[in-house]
Amino acid sequence: TSLDDFIVRLPKAELHLHIEGTLEPELMFALAARNGVTIPFASVEAVRAAYRFSNLQDFLDIYYAGASVLVTRQDFHDLAMAYFTRAAADGVVHAEIMFDPQTHTDRGIAFATVIEGLLSAMAEAERRFGLTSRLILCFLRHLSEEAAFATLAMAEPWLDRITAVGLDSSELGHPPAKFARVFAAARAKGLKLVAHAGEEGPPDYVREALDILGVDRIDHGNRALEDPALVARLAAGGMTLTVCPLSNLKLCVVSDLADHPIDRMLAAGLHATVNSDDPAYFGGYIADNYRAVAAARGLSRADLARLAANSLTGSFLPAEAIAAHL
Ligand code: ES4
Ligand code: ZN
């Protein structure tokens, strides 16, 4: 079989995916028209042309602006269904999707509207494709601890349908320690914990995510490689890193995919995985990410199978469900 077929046929879990980052320009225009929302672009081509970023903040500014077309429960359902359809075609058997409630509640969209639309798409994806999924509620780290607590309070009626909380948005200047108390409260409610760390932030932010937040996974983690003692600790602890190669390229975390550290991570014993982050903005879904690093770094089929197995073992599925996919 071709490498392409091999990648698609590998059972994979997607562990780092922002559902708002799956909004393709075509759907952005369709929803803008449906909802009477104006967007500052003349055409789909003009939107795509604007997707040239030199850092995380450049991207976030345009990502938050794009999300303004999402208004109704049906919009969130359609957004997630488009993603699940694409993911199923790439051989994703399980997806743990992040959503940013504050991006919506801060512009007057009810928390219920967002989560009910996502949950109905998740049920439909399981019926149609056998693709299971979980929700990760992310706090925006550029906003306050108080705002994060208010978001956790809004989620209270749905906590049995939320698997984990996460931490995303502008990393520099907003260390994990800022959210120590809200993560402790989430843990007390039985939620799993993840956090973006070491994408732009220093190795100490990865340490804080481990020591102060007590996370179950690190999202990105690239800059941990600057600190050999931290690498050894992550490897010994079997900590899953949700790495996003095309995101790393588009946000200039790496200057060239030929320099991507994915194989060095595996060689160091890190439980690295490959994920798509914000595929509509970064130019590829999960199989594109596997193909891109396979080509750029000369990964073997054994390396690719290891990355896919890591994604299943690093998921929040129960052990029996993981075993059934391996
Ligand atoms: C994100 Cl790539 C990335 N980093 C931090 N926050 C985010 N939100 C959506 N994508
Ligand atoms: Zn991310």
C-alpha cells in the first residue's frame, strides 16, 4: 500500500483540535450570510490570503474574528459535523475536541447554544461514522482567573458531558500558575486537565503545567526540548504531548518542517502524538500532518504507527476502548 493509504488506515485519535479552528472560509461565508453578520473579507480567496501569520497572536486575532459568524445551535452543529466528516475520511476513530466558550459567551451567545450544537454533532458522528468523541472546555488564558471561574460555573449543568478543561490563547505573559485555583476546582469536579504549554512559552511554563496545574497531557510542549531534565521527566512520566506540525510551521514555532522535532521527541522517549490544531487556518487535517512530517523527516511506517498508537493510549478513553482500537 502507498504511504498515503497506510496513514489513513492507521486508527488514530485526534487529541489537539480547536473546533473553532475548523471553520473553513466557505462555511464562514455561508454562516455570515445566514446570520446577517458582516466579515471584513470580500471573498473566500481573500480570507485564505489573510492566513499568513508570523506568530501565535497574529493567528488568534483573525481566529477570534472568524468565530463571530457562529450564532445558532445549528451553526455549531454544522461546524462540528463538517469536521467529523473530514476526520472520519482521514481515519480518525476518536476525537477529543476543544472549544472556547468565552469566545461566544462574551458576545452574547448562550453557553447552552454552543454546547448543545456540539453535542448533537458528536452523537451524529458516532451514529454515522462510528467516530467517538469527547469535549475539552478551554479557558482563554489572556482573560482573568475570575472569568475562567465564571465559565466553569456556566458549564455546571453539562459537567457529565465534558471530559476535561484546557488552557489556550496567548501564552506569553499568561503562565499556567495564573489558573492554579480554577484547575484545582475543575479537578475537584472530576474533570481531566490539559494545557497548552511550551508552544511560544519557555520550558518553565511546561513545568508549571505539571507541578502547579497537575495536567494529564501537555498541548504542544515543543520548547520542553530546550531543557534535558524536563525531557527526561516527561519521558519517565509517560506524559502525552499533543504536537501539531503544520500549526508549528504556520505560527513560526519551527522555521521549516525539515527542522520539525517530532522524530527527536520519539527518540527521547516522549509520548508524542500528531494533531491538526486549527486545520482550516493551518492548511491541513490530521492525515496531512502525518504526511507532512513523514515526508519532511523521513519517518518510517513504524514511527507513524507509534505516533498513532500514542494518540490512542494518550486519549481519555477507558482502557477497553483503547485496546479495541490497537
Ligand atoms: C490555538 Cl495553536 C493555538 N495556541 C493557543 N491557543 C489556540 N487557540 C486556538 N489555537
Ligand atoms: Zn491548540
